[in-house]
Amino acid sequence: MFKRPRGTRDLLPDEMAARRAVESVLRQTFESFGYGEIQTPTFENLELITAKSGVEITGHLYDFTDKSDRNLALRPELSAPTVRLYVNELRTRPKPRKLYYFENCFRYERPQKGRYREFWQAGVEQIGSARPEAEAEALALAVACLERLELKDFRLSIGHLGILRSLLASHGLDDQGQNQVIGMLDRGDEEGLLGLSLPPGAREDLTAVIGLKGEGAAVLSKAREVIGTRCGDVLDSFDAVLSLLRGFGVKEPVVDLGIARGLDYYTGMVFEIRAEGLGAQDQICGGGTYSLVKVFGGGDVPSCGFGFGFDRLMLALESQGRLPASALGPRVFVVPESRKMLNRAIEIISDLRKEVSCELELMGRKLGKALSYANTEGIPYVLIVSEDTEDEEGYKLILRDMSSGEQKTIDYREVADEVG
């Protein structure tokens, strides 16, 4: 017997029905904010993926060489492919471009609850603006998705890598040095940070800033005391984002200047959303402002976006009993009482399927076993096609309500309304 590869899952019909229902809410919410759906290839050129992904991604790639000696990789995330699509297909169009996706991704990581080697991301990328209103709207969209799904007790935390990068740059660290520090912060690598050789004063300033967490105005006030004029414009822009969030109806978030994203292309506002009840893997959404278009040859165009870890989002909804009720499966099980009635049953079910979901008895079971099957599978109605020598058409239909056990003779034209 073959087993599925480690870190992957088989999803059964009831699970897929719930996932499709949640996916539908996300799609509708994305589109209500003006986003249009795109689709990119499952694999990309390796060079695209490694250009600005950071060690957290590049160390866990599924990469391979094809038969023409091209270096390729299964996509580990969707921001880079989306920006590549923009540069290839959309960069001459008016800005902003607002794009969303719902795709599977692949990373060779240790499987655990909420973390798989094949996983799904649902997200958006707004390409063209990094103004405070663009950043605030992206945050508002992420929150709106969770509110429409009725997820409770999620926590929105916002940071700003522009503050950290400006601070580190003021101490002489180049982009590579900044990325190294930010990557360690993202991984929680305190030992690695302690082992870094930093310029005089850099460690003290960094420690002071990343420890700032709480209400927005208070955090920014303390940040100005530590940083002085070195990041004044960045702090002003961040303050504007927080003010605009109130207009979007977003409750006061936690401002956490220690938040870092493990992808090297993030440059400005960053955020995370965490859900209760998921243990260590409790982050269900993350994103921020980034710069990738220039790296891919499309000019200096800012972008802002986020991605939901769809599998973790499903776990969070399930833990709170918030998964949509499944409408999966047939409403009616059509059973010919004898082989003689099979053709008549096929004619009836073919007509019924224009209005209602139906299943035909395919196993040749006797009526009693067919009723038992319908009960086990949760099919609410059974339509029995029975021979009737007194009827001019030679048959009659008996509709049985499986929940009450009641049954009655019915005209086939009334079945759809009766079971609707």
C-alpha cells in the first residue's frame, strides 16, 4: 500500500467543503477591496526565488534541475511570483495594481501541527503605493477577512522595519548586515544576536528599540527618545498609518517594534496576526511593505501585501467552532425497488438533478440496505421508484424523510420543492 509523502495531507469531501466555504469568504472580501485574482506557475526559476528571499526560505526549498539543465524550484511563497508577473505583464498599466491569489506552496520543513511541506496561502499584493493609506488599507483588509469569518480573539501586532533599518544604517550596517540582524530577530535567535560583532552603540540602541511594545502613541514616543532624529520621517509615516486605521474601523493594535519578517525584501511596515489555541504555530497572517519590483527589473515601485496561512486559519476556525456548516452531499438518494425500475429511476434522477443534488443507488442493494446506507451517509431523503401495475405509467414514487421516518407517495414534479 502506498502512503502519501511526509508533510502532505489528503483532504476528504467534508474537509474540502469547509475549505471552499472559507475560501469563498476570503475571495469575496478581497474583491470587495478592489483586488483581482491571478495565478502563477507552481514552479519558478530558482534565481527568482533566491533573489531576496532570505535564509529562512532558501534553506527549505524544493529545488531541482530539469532535463534541459534549468535550475527550478517549487514556489515557497507567492509575493515573488506575483511581482514577477507584474513586471512581465502589468508594469505599463496604471497604478496601483491590486492582485490576489489562492495557491499551494512548498517548503522542506519539519512537519508539525499547522506546518506542512505542502501548504496553502491566500493573500494580496498591492503594487504601486507605500503611502500610509495604502498600508492602513492592507491591514484593514486582513482584519475584515477575519471579522467576516467571525474568528474571535485574534491579535494584530504591527512593527516597522524602516525604523530598524534606519537605526542599523545609522550605525554603518549595509543591507546585508541589516538583513542578518533582522533574520535573527525573526527566528528568535538570541544567541546569534549576542555573537554578532556590531559597531559601538548599535547593540544598545537595537535592544532598546526591539523591546518597545504596547499602545501606539506610547511606543512611538519612547522610540523618538531612543532614536532621536535618525528615523523621524519613518516614525511620522508609521504614526499616520496608526491614525488611519481608526478610520477603517480597526481596533487599536499592539505596536511591537521587535517584529521582523524573515524575507529580505520587507522594508517598511510589517504586521502579524495570531490566533488563540494553536500553540507555537499560532501566526495565521503576516505581511507588510516591501521592495521587489526593482530587484526584478521593473523600476523602483513600492508594494504592500500579506498572506494568510490558510491551513492554520482553518485550524483556528475549527478550534473556535467557526467552520461554516457543510452543505456537502446529495439531498436525495434515488433507489429503484427492482431492476425493472432502473431505467425509470435514471430518467427521474436525470430530471431531478437540474434542481437538486441527487445520488443513484449503484450497488444493486435491496431497499433495506439502501435505506441503511442513506442513513449512514446522512442523506436526508430517499426517493423509492416502485412498480405500480395500477398506474398508467407503471410506477409510483415514495419519498421517505430519513430524520422522521415518514414517507408518502409523491409526483416527481413536486420532489424538488419538497426536499429543497
